[in-house]
Amino acid sequence: MGSPLSRDPIADARRNWEERGWADVAAPMAAITAIMRTQQILLARIELTLKPFGLTFARYELLALLSFARNGSLPMKKASTLLQVHPTSITNAVDRLQDAGLVRRSPHPTDGRTTLVELTAGGRTLAKRSTAALNAAVFSDPGFGPDDVDQLIRILRDFRRNAGDFTDS
């Protein structure tokens, strides 16, 4: 990232919306744009932290998910569902992680139509090391105060539920 801007471009955009007669949607536009920019900033921090491990955030998420599974393995379709990504994305991540020796595919023991993806010992080790790095570099100091984090979790959870992301409370 370069030097900080002298003005907030999202506040400028909001004023532009208002001046053009879109005052009724100016604040929501600014909020959505701010969320998108925040996502870019956080993803850049995460990707920078994961780069020394040879991981993208998408691949890290799959390793972390597998590390939480009881046997270190999941059906690929279930991994896709839990990570809320298209099956093609899981296939791509598994391909890359398998090439790196971090996961392997295996047939499901009772369902011949299902392929499991499972962590290798190296994958388990890398998941632990990369998680420790993310905890230290990003999650311990996200840039939000503790009260803000709790409020953000609530606001974003409600939004996601209302958008049909999940149904429980």
C-alpha cells in the first residue's frame, strides 16, 4: 500500500451521490463500499502473512477446515458446502495442495461416489504453523476494538442470515 490519502474517498463518493440526487441511497452505498475496501485491506494482510507458507487464503481455509475435522478428512462436497465456495474452487485448491503434498484424495470407505480429501502430516504441520502466524499477525490485532469486533460479528451475522447464508440463530 502507498501513502494514506489526505481525504476519505468513500466520504467523497457519498457526497457525490447526495449531490446527484441519490441521498436516499448514499449512506448504504458508502457502507457497502467501506465493507468492500475493508475486505481488500484485510485480505492483503492475510495474504502477506500466508505468502511465506506458499498459501493463499482459500487454500489456508481448506487446510484449517480439514485440521478441525475429526479424522483430518472430509468429503470434497462437504468441504465445498462448509467453505461456501463452488465445487470447482475446492477441486482447484485440492489440486494445488495435493501437488504440494499437503493433502491427498482417497475414496470414501462406504460411498463409492464420494471422494475424501485428507490432510497429510505435512499439511497438518503447515496448518498449525500458518494459523499461529495469522493469529499473531492479523487476528490478535485486527484493527478493530473488542467492542467493535462484537458489534461487527452481530451486524454481519444478521446480514448473512437475512441474505439466506444460514438459518439458525
